[in-house]
Amino acid sequence: MSELAVGLTGRIERKVVEAITAQHLGSGSVPVLATPMLILALEEASHRAVAACLPPGQSTVGTLVNVRHLAATPLGQTFRAESELVEIDGRRLRFRVAAYDESEQIGEGEHERFIIDVARFAERLRRKTGGAPAG
């Protein structure tokens, strides 16, 4: 396990298939990469950037997304989401994120995640649901 440090990066590559288009998800009426799926890829890249650096029993959860979707990516094209850890403030992690398709930059912004203790997080959810299993 390496040390959590500014400069860590994560990257995700995906092909735009029907299931992740705006038309399919209902967030638009055209068969292009849906903004929610772009954001998901940016969050996943950020999570991956730091996951291997966290002690067992810890993870991260997303708490802030501020992303501009700059250009449409058509069905069949590949896109990549990139993330760089730019600030560590206690348990708060801030990332600079960007995305590119085969011809241009398609997204940019920032994302924040918080480091959590998975067992304590699960216990809070259990109490919130009145002891019922989550899900």
C-alpha cells in the first residue's frame, strides 16, 4: 500500500454503448454519452486514484461534483475519464477531473470525496433504516 499524496491519478476508459446514452437513460433524446454516465466515470477514476492507498476497512464516498459536459460523444466512440488528487484536507479529498473522447475534451471540473470507515458507515446506515438491512 502506497501513501496517500497529492498527485495520485486514476483513469477509466469506456465505449459509448446504448445503455449509457442519454436517449436510453431518459436524460435526453439523442444517442450520445449521458452526462450522468460521464460523472460516474469521473467519480470512479477518482475513487481508483486513491483506493489502493487506504488502510483496510476504509473507502471513499463522493460528496461534491462540479462538472461541465463540454461536447457530445456519439454511440460507438471510446472516452476516457481522468482524475488527479489535488488537495488533502483531513478526510476530504479534492480532485481535478477531465474527460476526452477520440477527438476532443468532453468534460472538466472538480470532485470531492471523503474517506470513511466502512464499518461505521454501515452502522450509521443500519441505524438510519431502523435496524433493517440496507438495500
